[in-house]
Amino acid sequence: MIRSLDHLVITARDVAATIRFYVDFMGMEEVTFGPDPGTSRKALRFGNQKINLHQAGAEFEPKADVPTPGSADLCFLTDMPVAEVTARAAECGVEIIEGPGERTGAVGTLLSVYCRDPDGNLIEISNAV
């Protein structure tokens, strides 16, 4: 029944800091959307997906039952070799907390490194093996 993921939502303590992390380190594109400038929203686009951002305490409805900064555990696939991801992390001041190591992904083996975004969400960045 389900074909793909369109978007997901991250609740952030500081939306601007979250945008900087995902744009500067992960190479995503900042997107502003909404019906008018007074109610515009922020998102991060990559490929055919996006991450919508909710400011903690000012979430958009409908929302998760208990929206909590730092509660996500996300895995992203990249064509950039994991060694280059690690080097880019160092350049951006992002600490790799684990890896590289092999993991099991949705369709096969992954070579992954882990870091945390500004809210403490666990971010796995992986190459298909």
C-alpha cells in the first residue's frame, strides 16, 4: 500500500540552528512554504523528500501526541563515501559519535557513521555496501 516517504517532522528547540546543521553539514536545501509570509513554515529538502520543522512549543496542528526535540533516530543514505562524510563532519565541527561500521538497512548492508543534530536527534549517514 505505501510507496515511499514524502516528509517527516522534526521538533526543534532552535529552528535556525537546525537549518544550519542540515544545510551546512548534510547539504540539504532550506525551503520556506505556506500560504503567506505571516504563516510561512521551514523545511529541509533532499532528493524527493523533505523534513518539516516545528518550533518546540509552537508546533503546527495536527502534530505528534508528544512532540519532543531530540527524540528522532534517522538514517540517511548518501553516495558520498563515509570517509568523506567523516572529513566533512570534522570541517563543520560535527562530532562522529560512532562508526564507521556495518549495519542492516532496509534493502541490504550499510556502512554507517553516527552523529547528533543540535537537538540531540541521532543521525546515521550511510553508504549501501
